[in-house]
Amino acid sequence: MSTDHRDMRISDAEREQVVAQLNTAVSEGRLTLAEFEERVDGVLRSRTFGEIEPYVIDLPVQQFKAPDFKEIRNRSSSLKRHGRWTVPRRLSISTRAGSVKLDFTEAIFGTNVVDIVLEAQSSSVELILPAGSTADLDGVDAHASNVRSRVEPSGHGVTFHISGAVKSSNVKVRYQRRFWRWRW
């Protein structure tokens, strides 16, 4: 972890990633169960990246290689992706008369920048980004379409560059909504 993020607050999803790293360390024999329990307890109580660092400093950094390119095609149907899934560096979404909803909140990223190319005609595309991420929709060429972004202009998370052409379509980019225990 870099020192410039030490005072930054950590999200629940990032805490879960650290717990998963500790779980892997136990399965590899790097930690005993007592050490694992102690470290998980400390991670769950941590509020910043700096507070988590002592619990993982002596463990190897997990190197994750995400696929470079993935193409999603959808014709006259509904496609949803949520939960834990691997996000490539470049993602192409092609949909006609369909609905695409991609939830990135629990996704696994191998890079800090994701390029998304949209080709949508008479369709609905909804992208739900993780907290702290940003989106650049300046590359979207919209014809008789509605393109909305409800994300912050700058942040510390993953940056999404969205481009392509949408015709008679609705594109929405937002964060996960929360109310009490519910998330959608």
C-alpha cells in the first residue's frame, strides 16, 4: 500500500479483499489459525489503509492478471452481471433492443483503468460503479439517446473511460444505492 493513501478511509469491499488475502495466507500455511483470527479482528476494526497495513505487511502481495479484452453481446434480451466477477482492462458491450446491467461493486479489477466501448441501439445500459471510482463519458456519441452520470468527477478508485455510439438508448452510470441494510 502506498503511503499517500494511509489516511484514506477503507471501504467494506476493500476490507473484504484484505480478509480474503488473509484467508489465502492461512490456506498456504503462512499464518496459524490464531494469527488469522487476530488479524481478521484487527482488519474489521480498521478504518484507514494505514491501520490495515500492519496486518498484511509481512505477506506477499497477490498478483492478479485480468484478461485484456472481453466482448459482451446482447440481442433482444436482458443481461445482468453482479457479485464477484473479473473485469478486463477493455470491455466491449454491444446490445440491440436489449437491457444490460453491469454491477462492478464486488468485481475484481486487475487494473485501475477500465475502457468500455458501447454500441447500443434501442437499448438500456446501466453501469453500477464501486464507491470512489470515476467515469469519463465524453467519448460517447449519443443519437436520440439519454446519457446520465451520477458519479463524482474525481476519486481514488478505478477510472472508467466510456466511449462508443448509442442510438435511441438510455445509458446510466451510478454508484450503488444504499438504504439501511438494502443495496441496489
